[in-house]
Amino acid sequence: MDDVRTRPRGNAERATSAFTGLAQEIRTRGLLRRRYGYYWTKLAVAPVSVAGCLVAFVWIGDSWWQLFTAAVLAIVFTQIAFLGHDAAHRQIFVSGRWNDWISIVLGDLLVGMSYGWWQHKHTRHHANPNKLGSDPDIELPVIAVSAETAEKPHSPPINWLRAHQGVLFFPLLLLEGLSLHASSVRRVFARGRLERRWVEIAFLAIRMIGYVTLVFIVLSPGIAFVFLGVQLGLFGFYMGIAFAPNHKGMPIVPRDMTLDFLRRQVLMSRNIRGSRLLDIAMGGLNYQIEHHLFPSMPRPHLRRAAPIVAEYCREHGVTYTQVHLLTSYAIVIRYINRVGLGERDVFTCPLIEQRNHLGAADV
């Protein structure tokens, strides 16, 4: 089989120049310029929204109507997490320091997710999406998204879950919120370098302890536990359904395979087709291809960049995947179900075709 790494130097140069041409066009059209008005508005709305929800929470008092408050808070926290994601990618300010602090305030203090944990994990994902041994997003503790992961020996409960993971995928997302909080706490107390560790510990403590204390002061124990379950469950579910369509069910890259930047980012990512309302609901993550090619591109420009990138990919023979939201979920469920049942090389063919096509360009 043709190996990208053994090709003549000329092909690598052409591949590099291919992305350079796209980057130049995007820059010329002004799609990398900052959108300060857009982001300052969102940064002002975020804490006001949380404060408004908490005031309403105290005003409603000990009532089962608080479950509606829990649902609203789940949406608000997810939208703030999307905004923190933008800041972490340097989309808001030119200053890296400003972006870092905004991410810490939004993530640690308002949402309860460690910025340091997310940054370490997400940076590795962006560098090598869907690549075995490199992308932490395909090395999940319960769900298997690659044949290599599915074949590893596990306890009987995990094996059973993976055999039924297609059916259980969406219900399992209800636990994602709890998992995100737990991973954040583990990271800030784990050994290893972590900038602003004590700031993150302080912010996470204020957010988690203060929030839970308030819930149990206002609500009776039974309602409080249900409230927290609904809020955490819906928060995790919302986060999960926003991130799941982006890469799951796309080709898995073998450990020894090397692709140029354009193909590495485009072939492993999937866009979700929809309206501007969908853009808001998914925090811009529905333009995953453009986001991976230009991580620092402000969210409002992704929609304008999409047709430019799609046309550029067509001209250069690179498959640009874009489907509707429900179609993406069907693809994800079908794919992880096949992986969980032990089917190997579920998506080998599309990747091989792209690699062979790239090799044919040298002939």
C-alpha cells in the first residue's frame, strides 16, 4: 500500500502550498479579523444570565418547578462552555493572556470545568484528529470508537456496555456532565505542570461547593438531588450531542499514517448543515472543518468561510463532508454500534481512497 511518508518531496510541497492558498484567500477576505463587538456582548451576557438564573432559583424556592430552572441552567452553562472554547482557541482577543483568563473565568468559575485540563486534551485532539495513539477523544473509558480500543480486554460490565453502545450512546451522555466535572477536579490535583493551578482550584471550589451549597439551602434534600441530576444530566447531554457529530464515524487514522495538514483536518471532520439557529445551538461547532483548519477564526465568520473551503476542497479533490444533524446522529450510532460488535476497519475504504488519490497526483 502506498505510504504518504515515502512519496517524493514534490508532493509534500504541493500539499503544503494547497493549504497556503486557502489560508491566503481566507485572510484576504478578512475572515480572521477579530469580532470584538460580538464577543464583548456575549461576555457581558454570560454572567448576567447565570445571575438571573440564580435569582430566579432563590425566588421560586423549594418547588418541583425548579426542574425547569435546572434545564435552563444546563443550556446556559453549555453556551458559556462554547464561549470558553472560543477564548481558548484565541478567537476573542489578540492577547493570549486575555484569552487564557477569560477561559478560566468562564470555564472554572462559571461552568465548573478546568481550563488546564481541557486545553491539554483539546490541543492534542486538534493536532491529530481521529489518529490512533494521538487523539484522546477516541480513547474513551466506556465508548469504543475504534477497533483497536474495542479489542482491548476489559471488565465484563464494560464489555457488555460496548456490545450495546449503539443503543446506549445517548443515555450515556446524561453522565457526561458528571464526568467533565470529575475529570477537571482530578486534573487540578494531579501531578504535572499546570499553569495557574491554585487559581483553578479556587475557582472550581467556589463554583462547585458554592453551587451545591446554595441548592441544598434553597431546596429540600429530595428535590435538591433531583435538581442536580437533571441539571448535570442535561448539561452533559447537550455537550455530548454538540460534540458527537464532529468526528465520530469519520475515518480513523492508523498510527503510522501521515497526511498533509489540509487532508488531516478535512477528512476526519464533519460539518452539520443547518440554519443560523443551529449555529447558535451548537456554538459554531457545526462548522467543524473550518474550525479545525482555522482554530482562531471567530465564530461569526465560520458560516461565511464554509462555502469557500468547500469549493477549495472540491478543486483539490479532497472530500468535504457535510450532512444534516439527524443524519449525523444516525451515522454516529451506526458506526459505534458496528465497532462495539467487533467489526474491524469500519471506515477503512474512504481513507484509503483519499490516500490513493493523493498518491495518484504524483503520477
